[in-house]
Amino acid sequence: MDHVQVGMLRIAKPFHNFIAQEAAPGTGVEPELFWRALEGIVREFCPRNAALLQKRDALQAAIDQWHRDRAGTPHDASAYKQFLLDIGYLVVDSDTESPEFQITTENVDPEIAAVAGPQLVVPVTNARYAVNAVNSRWGSLYDALYGTDVISEVQGAEKGDAYNPLRGARVMAEAAAFLDRAVPLAAGRHSDVVRYMAVPNPSTADQRTLMAHMEDGSRQGLVRPEQFTGFTGPMNQDDEPTAVVLRNNGLHVELRIDRSHYIGRENKAGVSDVVLEAALTTILDFEDSVAVVDAEDKTGAFQNLLGLLKGDLTARFSKGGRFVERRMREDRFFTAPDGTELVLPGRSLMLVRNVGLLMTTDIVLDDQGREIYEGILDGLTTALISLHDLRSPKSSTKNSPWRNSRQGSVYIVKPKQHGPEEVLFTRDLFAAIEDSLGLDRNTLKIGIMDEERRTTLNLKECIRVARERVIFINTGFLDRTGDEIHTSMEAGPMVRKNDMRSETWMTAYEDWNVDVGLAAGLSGRAQIGKGMWAKPDKMKEMLETKIDHPLSGANCAWVPSPTAATLHAMHYHQVDVFARQRELIGTPRAGLDDLLRLPLFGDKRPTPEEIEEELANNAQSILGYVVRWVNQGVGCSKVPDISDVGLMEDRATLRISSQHMANWLRHGVCTRDQVLAVLRRMADVVDRQNVNDPLYRPMGPNHDQSIAFQAARDLILLGREQPNGYTEPILHARRREVKAGK
């Protein structure tokens, strides 16, 4: 790779040119200043980063030895807890032993602090997906219901190739029932409305109110008239509006009225669509959902981030035999009930997920020719690019660009931090970045992903050290379980992967995250998030189960698609999350002892058939994802499982599956020969599942010659040796082999 010498650093030419020609212009920061800032930050923070990784390794080695020394004896939970305290893995013996505090984060946008709703995570490397995700602030409920399994296809309601009026009627009935729950009329149902009107309010002459003309000739207002927020169309009270905007639990609902539309003609009130405010926030991901291994990949990712924050990113692609261009949506303008202009954001508030502390990158080499830590480069570059947003107009008008953060903040989600020391490192890094770019203190906010065991156990202290910056904590089953397995690898064989969800520690983990967040004052200032719904084609099941997330007190949860965001938004109309949080404050439901319960299967050894089934499920999952990552550079996609059910998967999938197989291999539940045999068998299954993909490169019949197969094999056989069970080192090395043409 060609590098350019800048001061003491050597910069890969594509990235050097990007900073000079694209990122820096318009920010007020000259490229030379950026490179000097990077040099100083590298000098200060790379040694700290390395020391933190060394501590991770030392702690893991101590835990491994503790379990090995007690092999064959019953687990002593009390002695284990004291040991974790003695080595500094656990900071305090109980949550009550540390002083209480409240976070003080300021200048937080309402999408994070004040309104609960769905959250999308999208690979920043895919411009089309990224634009679609950011545009998913609003979604058609009609489309979401019509195109998914929420509406059954029985009794003539099939989707088909053309519009089915019977299915459409069921969609409209379901949407009307939703309106009855979210924005009820004083009497009657929305399905019986024949006309919506914005009429003068009898008690306030200069205000409009919503009046529904009913099929029986009566006129009904809303149970809560204040839910009427705006409209478009004629100001003449005798003409019906073209749109009506309502609000519930902070979320907006737009009724589009068009009696000439083929759907509006079928609706009594002429409602051609019900549009929900859906994905309030979107995480632009540089981490688990991308395959970024070199300067070319990384520069392309940063170029997309620049386009997203400037608002000019476009994506052109072929669809249905013609080219389509996607652009980022503008804000939405309505007339408020008092006649003033109502402006609603047209796009999701964007957060950026940088990489963690583990990986280095040869995009920048230090004065010794060593690769620098990628997370450090991510932080400074994200901040530089964000200056395009921070220095744009604060308010939106029809003649000015829309701003991402109206509060002047940059939201950086930081994954895979282990405990408060590493959160402190991120806090200090962000302060140094602010100083180097002339930003106000605490402009860079921190999202703490609670996905590592040491962070979970010390979550209160992690939040404490970032209390002036924290805007996000969340749970994630896959990574968290992967670290649970790796940390306790030597303790014994673990329960089956799917059984982890019902283990004591997992239930405690989900509750603990909310309890600690609420006690630290996150309600009204930050997001408490829950993990991904992984089945994008199972929307009926999602509607039936994912309401548990807002009921748990979480004010955001991850969904796999814009359609899922629209449907999940219905849950936040049904549950007032902030009221639910007030109910939960002060009623802790989890404790450290429960979190420390090891998920071992003990004497309940699985049968040979169960072992074979578990190995096959894990191997197929690993191979189905790895083959696309390594061969095609696809970091996130819908991967069919062993039963051909599509699951939305990213790199966290590999961590849990590979660590689970490595654990069973370590403790003799299975053999190396079994693992290799099931890998070869499942590679053939994955090849068949992808036979219609013209870009797919089969792993068989010579499996051992396939670089992708080798990567999957190494993730399992070398799983114990990988730092904290992470998959990045193996994946990056193998992807580079493919890109080099080996």
C-alpha cells in the first residue's frame, strides 16, 4: 500500500487524499492541523490502548487458571466472586457499595432523550441501505401491513403480483384499529369516519381542531384534542385537508387523504395511507455489520458517512429492470393548529458506531512503522466529518439544509469496552479530540454498549466515568453470550446456545441494564436500548413479542429493516415508556449474584442426537455468514438458517456460535473430527442455499481449499486463543487473502 509521509506518521494514500480533498474542506480545519492532531493523539493514546488490552489478557489468564485449579470440584460462587474482586475484574461487591449519582449529559436531541421508538443499525459501507435506513424516520403502515405476514393470506387475501382489494381492506381495518388505540375518537371508530376536517376550535377562535364526520351523521373530536398536531391543504374550513398529523407518546402519525388515489377511493374517509414516525434513530455502523479490512474499504466507509452528514449521499441501483436513485429525504412541513408552520424531521437522527479497542489498521503507521489502533482513527475522523453538520444552520427551513443534531452534538456508539477503565479511556480520547478540533467540551457523546461481561458487572461505574457524555446503553444477546462463554471457557461445558436465553444470568442481565440505567438518571437524558429482532420475514411474531422491550423500560430497540421499524413503532404508541420507567425506578429486579451464575449444563449432558443437532446449527450459522464476509465483503445480510429461515446476522453471530463450539470441544462434549465432519456437511448445505446467487463462490467440493471454509474452521478450532473470543483477527486476515487474489 502506498503511504504518504506526514510528520512522524505514514498515511495510506487513499485516506490521505480523502481528508485533503473531501473531509476537511468546509470544516474550517486544515488537513495539516488534522494530521498534527492525529500524531499527538496517537502518541498519547496508543500506549494506553495497548496497556488496556494487556490487562484484558491478564485478567482472562487469571480466570482461566482459577477454573483449572478447581476442575472436578463444585463451583464455589462466593469464593469466585471474592476472586473477581481481588484481581480487579469486579470493582465493587454490590451495587449499593458505590455512591449514587445522576448523569449530567446536556445538549441531547429529543430523539434520544425525550421520545421512545425503534432504532435501526445499518452498515455504513452500503450507500443504498444507509440512505434507506436514514429515510425510515417515516414509514407507510399500509405498506408494512400489506407486504408482511402480519395480515394473513388466507381466504383470498393473498399478496400476489397485483393489488388485492380484499387484502387492502384488511390492511385498512387493521390500521384503523391501530388509530382507535393510539388516537381514539370521543365516540365511534376511525373505520366509521367519512371525512376528517380541521375546523375552528369553538373555545379558541385562532386555533383549529380535528373533527371527524361519522357514517351515522354525527361529528366526533378526539378523546384528547391536543393530539391533533397539524395538517396540510386548504385553510378554508369547508375543504378537507390533504393530510392530518396526530401525536401520541411523542410519536407522530400522518393520515394522507387523497380520494383520487386507488387506495383512497376504497377508504370511506379517503385515507390513502397511514404514515408512522418510525426509526427515530439510526446507527451508522463501522463495526460488526461491515467488512472493512484496508484503506480502500475504510475510505469508502468514511465517504458514505460524509455524504450522510452533509445530506447529499445518493444511491443508484437497478430495480425491476430500471435504474432508481435514492436521495435523503427533506424535512416535512405542515400547518400547526394555530396557523404557524410545523416542521418535523424527515430523517432519522444519526449515531455512528466506531470500532472497539482491539484492532489496529495499516491505514496509518506510527514513527516506528507500527499500525495504529483503528478506534482512535475512527474517533478523530468521525469528529472531523461531523463538523459539516455542527457548522450548518441549526434550524430547518424550506431553503436551508436539514441538520442532524439540532443540539450540536456528535453521537458515537463505542462497542466492546471492558469495564470502567476502558470507558474512561474513551472519555479522555474524546476530550483530546475536542481540544484538537476546537470543539466545546462534551460535544462528543458516548454510547456504551453493554455487551461484555466486565462491563455488565461494573455497569454503574462505567456510566459514572462517562456521566457527562453518556447517551446510550443497551443489551445484546449474541456478543454478551459470546463473552460469557469465553470468560468462563475453563469452568466447564456450557448449556446449548438457545437455552442461554432462559439462564439466570441472562434474565438478570436484561433487567440489570435497565435498573442501573434508570438509577443513574438516564430517563429523559439517554437511551436504554434492547437488542435486534433477527427474523425480518417474521413480522407477525415480532408484533406479538417485541412489545416486551418497551414494557421492560427500554426507550429504543433494534429492528432489522425499515418495515420492521414501522411495525415496531406501534408498540411505542401502545406503551408509554417513560411512564413505565417511572414505575420501575427504585424496584431493582436483578443482582450481582444472579449475573455471576455460570451457564454450565452440569450433570444434564446432552444426548448424542442433541450434540449433533447443536453442532450442525452452529456450524451452518458460522459458514452461512463467513462465506459472504470473506468472499464478497458482505458484513450484514439475511442468512438462511439450517431450516431456511432468514436471519439478519452480523459478526456477533460468529462470536457466540464459534465460542460455543470451542467450549464443547475443549471439554470433550464433541471431538475435533466431529467438528470437521459437520463443517464439511454444512458447507454443502450453505452452497445449496446460495446456488442462485451469481456472485457466490462455493466452498465445496474441495472444502479445505476454500479460504472462507478455512476461516470458519479457524474460528472454532482456534476459538480459545482469540482475544476475548473476537472474530475480527481471523476474518480480516482471510478477507485480505481473498482481496489479494490468493
